[in-house]
Amino acid sequence: MVFPIGDDQVRGGAFPMFSYAFIAINVLVFLFQLTLVGEDLNKFILEYGSIPKETMHRQDLFTLFTSMFLHGGWMHLIGNMLFLWVFADNIEQIIGNVQFILFYFLGGLAAHAAHIFFNMESSIPTVGASGAISAVLGAYLVMFPSSKIKILVLLFFRSFRISAVLFLGFWIAQQLFSGFASLGPATAETAGVAWWAHIGGFAFGVLAGFFYKTAMKDKIDKYFNSNERPELV
């Protein structure tokens, strides 16, 4: 398995407090989930997870937000938080704290919209920060294409550097392949992964990334595209 563990860091800009705050909130909510067992846990997921069929009937719309902070297991949480840790801070440092909050939640809503479009009658709750994080990845690809991503290959337990274009390009290619495959007999619902939420969030992030790259070109040049390359951490 391959995991991102670092990237070229922005020097300066806004302190990415909400990137870190979202990680903390997700972890705390998951720790609370661990205190629930059996029917209590199922009830909690059904109450705060986003159910497409209910959303289509305008029921419990608040779950479009609460579901972004729920996770289905340790690996689900760790994977999402690792991607959020590596990629979100650069974006928040460039676009600022308030804009990052808006961007993050709008990305999550775009992800929900894409998932619901293909699963309108589903009664299975959707949980996880993946959709909003996918928006972060899309924006990162556009705003920092020359960034080097440090990846850990567990098979060899060694780290390598790879460009953001290659890493994120391969990631979205996987999502697209699985997303289109899910439209066949093995649906996204039965596969257990909301592939189209990832794709929808990523598409939103790409569009937002182009906007920010144009509107904040001076900031990107100042804090990232300097003559002295930022440190890889």
C-alpha cells in the first residue's frame, strides 16, 4: 500500500488552523463512536449519516454536514486524516481561514450531490470526510502541480518523492475507473464506497483551484513558487 506522508510546504500565509481543527474534530467524533456498541452505534450512524433517499425528500438536511465527521472504521479515519494533513494546509495558507471553511464544506456538498445523483433511492447512510478531502485534492492539483509529494510504500517501508500531478492524477484515475465500474452490476451502494462522492468533490476542487490560482497568483508565487524550494516534510 502507498500513503502520502509529506509535501512541499508553503512558507508563510495564514496559519492552517482549520485544517488541523477538522482533523481533531474527526478524531474526537470517532473516539465517541468507539464508546457506542450494537444498536446504539447503528442508531447514531442512521441519525447523523447522510441518507440519499431522505435528502431527496428534504429530510434531515443537517446530515449533509454531520456525515462529514463520521467514519466507518480505523482505516477509513486514518486514510482520510492522512490526506487532509498532507494536502489541506497549503491551500488554507494561500486562500485564508474563512475561505477555506467555505471551500471545504462546499466541496463536501458537491460530493454529496454527485453521490446522491447516482443513488437517489438509497437508504444506506453515507459517512466520511472523503468528499470534502477530494475537493482539497482537486484544488491542490491545480494550485500546486509542481509540488513534490513524499509517499511511503509499505511493501518496502521506504519513502519516495513524486510530483503532485502524477500522484493525484493516478488517484483520480482510480476513482473514475471504480466510479464507472460501479454503474454496472456491482453498484456503488453494494461496493460500500461512494466513488462518485470522491469524483464530485474532486471536480469541484479543480474548478475552485483554477479560480484561486488566478485570483491569488501573487500569493502562490510569494509563498510557494520562490527561487528557494520549500522544504519537504
